[in-house]
Amino acid sequence: MVVSWSGLRTFIECPYKFQKKYLDGVQEKQVFSTASEYGTKIHDELLRERKINLNLEILGTEVYIAGVYETEREPITLQGVVDIIAKDDDGLVIIDVKTYYPSKKDFLQVNFYAFILSALKRKKVSKLYIYETNRQELIEVPDLTKEVHQKIILLQSSVSETNLFPVNSGEHCRFCGYVEICPLQRNIWANT
């Protein structure tokens, strides 16, 4: 099994969407938003032109990382792309760039990358940050690696044992490409 941050985030937000996208191979209807287009443009510009002044030794931007996590059931390959990997005197520093003030899911994302580097690659990660572009603020990310580990194990058990993928509604539904087949949305779509 291969799990990226986007796959794990999808599972956390809505296990049903995870099942449709990653297990059943149902093509997601593209839903675009100007906010995501803006975020991509700003993100690319900041990283390309190195407009973020961090006072750290930058080791790389848009760095692909991966590692195999040996579990009791079967190995899981975890992978992701880290916006910025830097170095300080204590070890590696992971920085993710956001064009909005981060939520707990964003903190989980940075911890997911730290889990790959520290637990799987045996690299010492000293600090985790999110750089919020609007405020030009570096926000320290709390340690949520235990929670990330629990989510990975829950995902694995859902896939290999329980095969339970309930629908979970929330803010993420606004831009979901599966609303037309979603059991919670069925009545809405039946009348349109």
C-alpha cells in the first residue's frame, strides 16, 4: 500500500471519498476554485524566487520524500513532497507554505512529513513550521506524530480488515468531486 499526504488527508476528511478515489478508482469530477489557483501561484512564486527569509540553511524546495513503514499487517510506503527542508544546529527543519492561516489538518501534514523523515529515514527533525504568506509569519507546528501514526494505522485497518468507509460531511464537501455519488448528497442530486 502506498499512502501520500493527500490520501491520508482524504481518509481523515471522508473515508467514503478515500474508498471511491483510491480503492475503487472512480474518477473525481474536477472542481476548481479561485482560492486554490491563487494559492498555487503564490506558493510557486515564493519557492521559485526564494522570497522567504528564514535565516536557515535551505537544503531543498519541493523535496520528494518516501519511506517504508513496517507494520504488523503489511508494509506501507509513505510519500510526500515537502515545500522546504532546511537545517539548523539541531537537525532538519520542515517548512510547509500556506496562503491562509493553518488548521489542525495542516499541522498534521507537516507531522506526516516529519514521521517519514524521523521514523522511517532515521533523520533528526528538530523543528516543524508553516510559513503563512499573507502575514509573512513562521508558525511553529506542535508535535502530532502520535496522532499521525494512529491515522495511518486506522487507514490500514480500514483497508485490510474492516472495509468500512463511512461518509463524513464537513467543509471539504464544498469542493468534493464525488458529491453526485455521495450517499449524503443523493437526495439533493435526485431533485436537480
